[in-house]
Amino acid sequence: MPVKALFKPFHLGTLELPTRVVMAPMTRSFSPGGVPNSKVIEYYRRRAAAGVGLIITEGTTVGHKASNGYPNVPHFYGEAALAGWKKVVDAVHAEGGKIVPQLWHVGSVRRIGTERDASVPGYGPSEKVKDGQVVVHGMTQQDIQDVIAAFAQAAKDAQSIGMDGVEIHGAHGYLIDQFFWEGSNQRTDEYGGSLANRSRFAIELIQAVRAAVGEGFPIIFRFSQWKQQDYTARLVQTSQALGEFLKPLSDAGVDIFHCSTRRFWEPEFDGSELNLAGWTRKLTGKPTITVGSVGLDGEFLQFMVNTDKVAQPASLEKLLERLNNDEFDLVAVGRALLVDPDWAQKVRDGREEDILPFSREALMTLV
């Protein structure tokens, strides 16, 4: 299967990408104090120089006291962090690439003791108490508005430093997804109950981001069926339900849906070969990004624990067939790009034998 489909330009409004290859957001934790440094700048620059059309940064925390859940994760607020990201933007643009930050709030995943303020517990849709201590603060109406304002401000800041859009992280059991998921959202107000109500937080957040950046500035929304806590979870069970879930998000201002799956080749629903990105494109009419073990023969879950397993480069034939059939528009590559900054160029040149395998050791350094 010819690889040229991966290297055709993509246009959506003001967003003009030289290729369909997207760098997937991957938490790296190499930004002490929340500020991207010279190693981070070079990390992203190298991918843009080697043919990645759009870089979605690692998750960057918005300016809310409970947004962070991990050490050395970059911020997307504050003078120092934004100055660092401006250098990343300039380096990527100099190589002809485009870049958007993934805006992130971890929600109830946060644990007491986490930076910045160790006394702040996780924030989530519903309160959780353990041994008499509040470990998850159930968000009030004011808390909801504060978080929405933080996302809107981060998007405005992204626009001001020259980012090419923003991605809102609504997947994987983090805050926005916690509102979607019935298991973590036990609210009895207008933000709880039916899936339509549980989507209200995300809808209002997207609307606020759109208002902050105006028309024409691309908003990507990442969502998933699976959760960190349950890899077999399904937010919706049918294509009809998926359409009902996605339409309000689309109407709120989403331009591109980033459809997170563990294996891009798996059908999302019985009776069709379409994956989640394929169904999302069909139902919304909006461009979609597919993702999930692209270019590797082993999925990422194998590497979430200490292991000596190695994921070898895998054939792209099934992916290219789906892309040529317009099932989705863009292809996000994660671990294959993490370990090999020249992955896209090697694919383009037919040098698959030179592509590096992935092992857990690759997570220990930025290359």
C-alpha cells in the first residue's frame, strides 16, 4: 500500500498541515518546575523536522490549583512556562511543522502530596472520603466555573504565543471524562444524571474556549471510551448513542475529534469495520484523528509496568487502507515517534528496516 496518503497536506480553516502524521500527546515529565527547557524544545523540533505535520504536546496543566497529578509535568500558565512554550512553538514552526498544546486537568486522579500545593486534594464531580480525610473534593458550581475559566485562559494564552490551535483532554478518566462517566459522576444537579447532563461541563468548557479564541482557531477534543480504571469500559454502546453524545460537543465548537483507542484496527461496534475515529467522522462530519498502537506490534499497556518486552515496528498496510478510504483524516503516532524522532521520514523513504523498536527504556530519556 503506497504511503503517500500519510504525506498529503491537510487543510482546515487556518490550519494547514504538510502531512497527515500527528505526534500523539505523551506525558514525559521532563519539565522541572513546570517549565519546558532546552531538551523539551529539541524533542519537539526534531519531530517537526522529520515530517510530523502536527505535534500535540504532552499534557500541559491549566492554571487551577488541583490540575496537576504528576511531578515535572509542564504547565500552561505563568510567565516562565509560557515563555518556554513560545520557544517550542518557534522551533517547530522553523521546521515547517504545526503545534498545539494538550490542555489538561487530572481531576480526582490527583493525590494529596502532589506538587504544586501538597495539601490540595484531587477535584472531581463527586466527593470521596477515605479514613475521615477528603481525598477528592466534590466540585461546587464555583469550582466548575473556575476550571472552565482556567481552560479558556490557557487557550487564549496558546493563541497569543503562536500555537496553531489547542487540544482539550477529555479522555482516559481525567477530569472532563470523570464528568462523562456514570461511575465517577454521582451528582444530582444539572451536571449529573443522564449522559446529556454529564456532558454539560464539557460543553460549557468548549464554549468558553471558543469564546476566548474566537472563530477560526482550531479546537481539538480528545475523548475515549476506555478509562484508566477500566480498559473495557464503554461510555456508549451503539453508534446512535455515540452520535447523540458527540453532536452537542461538535455544536459547542469542536473542529477536530481525536478518538483515543488502544488498537486502531478494532471495530468500535458490531456490524461495521469502522473504528471510533471512523464512526465519529461519519456521525459528525468533522475531521478525526485515529490513534492506537500505530506502527508497533505491541500495545502500550504492556509497558505500563516494569518489563523487558520490546515492541517491534509493524506493517502500516491496514492503516493506509483505512486512510485511503477516508475513514479518518489524520493519524496520531505515539510510542513509535517517542523512541524514533525520524519515524515519519523513514516511513516516507521506505526505510522501515531502520525504524527503532520501542522498549520501556525509551521512557527514561528525551531524544
